[in-house]
Amino acid sequence: MKKADQIDNVLASLWKKNLPTLRERLDLLDRTASLAASGTLPEEPRLEAYSIAHKLTGSLGMFGYQQGTDIARKIEHILKSPTPAELTTLAAARKDLRTSLSAGL
């Protein structure tokens, strides 16, 4: 087996192993987007979602989901210090993130 195939197998195994955590993180982003739809977001859920987006930004590309990384970075930026107008875009961004990952979920 080629080295590249071995790496792909390890990454596929890691992806599968971490799917439950990924799904939990996506669910948290969904709940946060629902809260944010009103244009306000309490500090605690905002910080938790920001942390999740940051983690996704750092990891999705490693698994071949570069578009997911880009969208997670956008979500991270929105949550860093959101304005009410930015908060209303969170729902669309989290939907885009789920769509970009749909093949692997």
C-alpha cells in the first residue's frame, strides 16, 4: 500500500471516529444560529459557538473539506464581535457549512 493511501485510510478512520463530535458541534451552531436570528445573542452561547467555529476552521481542511474551513472561518468572524446585522447571516452560514460537509456526514 502506498504512503498516500495509508494517510487517506488514517484520515478516513479519524473522520469516522470523530463524526459524533462533529455532529454535536454542528447542532450547537444550529442552536446558536436560531438564538441569533433575533439579532441578539447572549455571551455564553456566542463564546461557545465561536470556539466551535475556531476548531472547525482548524480541522476541516485536514480532512479535505476546504470549503467547510472557509465557511467555518466566516462563522468564526461573525461570532468574534457580532453586530445585529451579522448575526442575521449566521443561519445561512451554518446551513452552507452543513451543505459543504453533507457528503461526509
